[in-house]
Amino acid sequence: MAVTLDPQLLDILACPSDDHAPLVVGTPDDPDADVLTCTSCGRRYPVTEGVPVLLLDEATDPDRPADQ
């Protein structure tokens, strides 16, 4: 299921990491994924029941294996 957020909200959301880059819906490989992806660092933030979880501890880093 694709993430559906108000476009105005999506315009103001940003990655909480130090670079504060904009977020886009989905991933490069799966535009329908229930995540928001940072346009700079690539971290992926889950969207749970329509609510973005913008916590660094909850983010998935695409450069790091899942078991770390």
C-alpha cells in the first residue's frame, strides 16, 4: 500500500538527521513501500497506520546490514 500524506505535510517533513533533507514516499526500488526515504542519506522511516515515525532509532539505513 502506498503512503498517502497531505502534500503540504510532505513538503515540510524532513529527515531528523543532521542534514535535514526532504523526504519522499516509498523507496527507489519500491515506490509503494510504507516508508519515507531521505533524499540525502537514504534512511527509510516507517509509516505506521498513516503516521510517519521520524525517529532515527526506528529508521532503516540502506548502507547497513539489517542485523547491525
